[in-house]
Amino acid sequence: MTPTPASAERTLRRGYVLTVLGLLAVTAVYVLAICYTPVEVRQGPAQKIFYVHAPSAWGALVAFVLVGISSILYLWLHDTRLDLFAASSAEVGIAYSLVMLTTGPIWGKTVWGTWWTWDARLTLTLFLFFLFVGYLALRAALHDRGERARFSAVVGIMGLLLVPFIHLSVYLFRTLHPQPILLKPSSPSLPPEMLRTLMVGMAAFTLLYVGFVTVRYAMAQLADLREGDADAV
Amino acid sequence: MTAPAEAPLLEARGLARSFGALRVLRGVDLAVRAGEMLAVAGPNGAGKTTLLRLLAGLMRPTEGEVWVMGRRLTRSEPEARRGIGLLSHQTFLYDDLTPHENLTFVARLYGLPDPTVAARVALEEVGLAHRAHDPVRQLSRGLLQRAAIARALLHQPSVLLLDEPFTGLDAPSAARFRELLASQLARGRALVLVTHHLAEAWELAGRLAVLVGGRWALEEARPDRLVDFLPRYEALVHG
Amino acid sequence: MGDGIRLALAVAAKDIRLELRSRTALLSAVVFAALVLVVFNFARDPTAISAMDLAPSVLWVTFAFGAVVALNRAFTVERENAALDGMLLAPLPRSALYLGKLLANLVFVFVVEAVTLPLFVLFFNVSLGHAWPGILGVTTLATIGFVSVGTIFSAMVVRTRFAELMLPVLLLPFMVPPLVGAVQCTARLLAGRPLSEMLGWLRLLTLYDIVFVTLCTLAFPAVVDE
């Protein structure tokens, strides 16, 4: 049950492999986006940023939900591995949300002339970003291992429950203050090339997420083992 | 003085505590009966404070259980804590409140029937009645100690845990404190005393245990003479 | 159950007595809130934006800042006195400890708000009129929401070095739904709009309170127990 340095190293290697595969997949998405997909009529080439923007938003949300779930499991089972996983997922999640939050305004400014809009997805990802920041800042500020794990687990669970309320707030706000619906694939049925590229994008970013988290998790395990030895001396 | 067949007031079985990969306590058993004191010694970092916190219910064991007066100490049953008292370096007193206010609050925490009366009586018993209504921050170290003792004993705990209580006490205070411990034992309390200096409470201890590296290096009836025991102790600690 | 409430009240009473004795946190929070109001008043251009448009946001931002300052004290006092263990030692259900702290914090934040509101009316020349019971109700709902989360977070950040900085960083995302709801309702109340226009927001506020007070009560043992 207790991880050994050897098993952590194995996980690390696996993680590197997955990460490389993920990066290759992301490169493939870029190629597809630039060469394969058609240019959208109203928005022009800038629309293609969507193939990076949407999957990273998805990745951030997945990362966040997994932080929440492993937080709940940690408080129930007290398995340190769940805590290390949550921390790794949060670090990858904050990176993904930053990607989403930078591509969004670039897209918005290029195509519609506004940097920011309080639409549901951007707003939610912004909140995920702030929640990630709080989560990671708290972890960095706590030196006692047990406290760090427990407290961040509580924050993780509370953050998970905050998400529906953010949704609700945005929904209520928009029904009373109708806003232009931006940053959405405007037609319900995308041309097949767009849909396929989007799917590839989702898969690629998910694969990359798994790779990053695996690497980060293995590194966290190694650090934890080293700390344990150091303390015991 | 105590019947050996009596059920212990405090019991621990297979007590272990880890922090991630770090194992601080590795399987400790103990049993303390009414009117008996267990002295726990050992080098720094051996896990004595962790052990005390586990026994007090302030920390959750990774493995094993603690039983107080036949009730298991778990999160879901706060009542089991009623029998425990702890005297540690922290006084648990609020500086801005008076001893009387502090103890009244504690009495309420423990659901004692007449909180203000219980507080007053406890303060009289430790000789603090004359300063009962001055803020705690104004008390001298000696009086502060007395207030801390009053707080620890207020709810008449059957099990009393003491974390190096003789630290910083001058000889007369230490003697008075030993008398207090003796009277607690006479009332049938079970005591666990964590100490650095075996001489402090040698006579009072019924059992002696030495904690080294998270485990008992020794756990037995207190030997007769301290001078004879000291070489053994050195060997255990530095061996 | 009755025991739990009695214990919570004892904890709350102790905290309130402590604060009255030292008065530091409450005073700083009130002064801070007043300063914020003054700054807002001087900073705005009265000809460009009407007071009524800005008023609800100003009021609630002020309440929020004041609350954060007041909340920081909740567990600092326990740390300073190393007294938390003393309470945890007792047969005190952790939920009673949380509710007691929550109650005390609500009292403190309500005091800050009670002082801030008249100042606000004064500086911004806002007429509350018939809206004041509604504003009181909305204020209560929203305050319960963010104080419930603030109480558990202050228990966590007190163990960190930069507690005063960590608390806002953690807490602000959680303050948004109650704040947005409160601002929207306050704006409508001041404009004399009918209740039907606020129902959605009121439901949000109430639901938030129920969910987070429950969640914080359940999660609190994980924070204070090792």
C-alpha cells in the first residue's frame, strides 16, 4: 500500500511518455486546425482559436471536478495518495484555465472587439482560476502535512459546491440583463471537419492532462517519501 | 493499594500515528488503573507529545484505539472525553478574561450544573480566590500555573494527562505539585505523566515506560531505586 | 440537540465577551468600513453617475471589506491564547463549536453593518423609505452566507503566516453569489420594485445559506481535529 521510490519512478516514466504523446496530439490539433478545418464565414481565421479554447476550458473543469472528488474521498479514506492527486490536478487545472482565459479575450477582441464578456463559460472558468489560486496558495502556506491535506480538501469540496451557485448567478444575471451570446459555436450543427477537430482537441488535451497529472503526482510522491525519510532521521 | 483485577481507567491498544510516509508512533499499548500513575520518559522526538495528544483525544490515531473508562474515544462520541483532563504547557486560558470567567466557561463546556459556583470553588481550592477577578494576563507565572491546574481539574476527570508539568517550577512549587498529584491518586484518578526528568515524580509512579523511536523500549512496574535504573535508561535511550 | 445549542451559545458568549474586552477587531472593522465609504464618496463624479445607480454596489463592497476585517479575528484569539485545544478536549461537538463561532461572527459583522448603513445613507443621500425592512432581510441573508464560509476559512488561515492575506484570497470567490444577490435585491428595493422581481435572487441567497451553513458544519471537524 505504501508507495516506494521505485514505484514512484515507474509512474514518473509513464507520465513522461503520456505527456509526450499528449504534446504530439496537441500539435496534431494545431495542424488540423490550421490546415484541415474550414474557415468560419463570419469570424474568419481567428475562430480557429476555438480548437484550443474549448478543450482547455473543458480540461480546467475536469481538473476541478477531480480535485473536488478526490477531496471528498480523502476526507473519508485519509489516503495521502488522494491528497497528492488533488494537488497535482489543481496545478494542471490552473494552467488550463489560464490558457482558456487568455485565448478567450484574444478571440473576443479579434472577432467582436471586446476583451471580456460575462458569459457563462468565461465567468465560470475565471472563478475556477481564482479557486485554484486559493487552493494552491493555501497549500503553499501550510507546512504541516496533515493540515495541508485536510484543509485543502475542505476548500476543494467547498469550491465544487460553489460552482452551481456561480452558474445560477450568471443565469439570473443574464435573464435580467440579456447580453450578446459570444464565444459559442454559433450553429448547433458544426461541419464535420470542425466537429472532428474539436473531438481530437478534447482527446488531446485530456491525454495531456493525464500525462501532466501523472508526472506531477509521481514527483509529489517522491517528495513526500524524501520528506518522510528526512523527518525520521 | 489498587486491586490488580480492576479494569483500567485508561487503555490503549496498538496505537500508531503516521504523517504521510513518516511514522511517529508505531504500535503502543498501555493500561493505567485507578490510583495509579504511569510515567513516560524518552528522548526528544520519540513521540511522547503525540502519544499524549492521542490519549487526550486531540489527535486521531492512524491505527489502534484509546479507551477511557470503558468507552472508546472516537470522533462520533464526544461524551467519552468527559473523563479526560490535560495539563500541558498551554494553559488554555484566555488572557483577556479573568480566571473566574475562564473557569465558568469551562464549566459550561463540560455541562456542570452550577458553572459559576463550580468555578468559584475550584479557584478557592488552588488558592486563587483573591485574584479570581483580575484578567489572566496580569497573573504571575506561579498563579497562572494554579489557574491552569484549576482549569484542568474542574470537571473532576478520572484520567489526568500531564505534559512535563514540573518544567520551570522551583523546589517549593514542585513539592506542592507532587502533593497535588498524590491527592489525585488518592482519589482514585489514573495519571499519565510525560517527563524528561525521572526524579521529579519517581516515588509517585506505579509504572514506568520509556518511549524510543515511537515504540516502548520498556514498559514495566517502576523499579525500586532511581540510581540503579539510570544506567539502564541511558542505554535504552542512546542504544 | 438542546445541549448542542446551549454549548454553541456558551462559545458565542465567550467570544463576544472577549471582543468587548479587547475591542480591537470590531473597532478596526468599523473604522475601515467608514473609510471605504468616504473614499467612494470622494472618488465618484456626482454629475456622471447618479448615486442611486452606484449605491447598492458601494454599500455591499463596503460590507464585504468590513466583514473580512472582522472575520480575521475569529480564530486569531484562539491561537494567541492557544486555547482551541482546551475546547477540543471537552465533550464539545465540533458542530456546536462552529455554530458558536458563526453566531459570534454574525454579531460582529452585523454591528459593522449597523454602523455602516446610517453612514452610507448620510454620505450618499440615499433615502431608504419603505425599503428598510427588505434591506434588513436581504442583509441578514447575504451576511449569513459569507460569514458561514468566512468562519471556517478563518479557522484554516490562522495556521498560516499571512492569515490576513490568505483569508480574502480564499473567501472572495465564495462571497460573489451572496454579494451579487444582495446588490441586485438592494438595487430593486431602493427603486421600489415589486417583490416578484427579486424572487430568483432571494432564492439564491436562501439556498446558498442552507447549503453552505450545512456544508461548513459538516466540514468543520476536518479543520479543527487532527
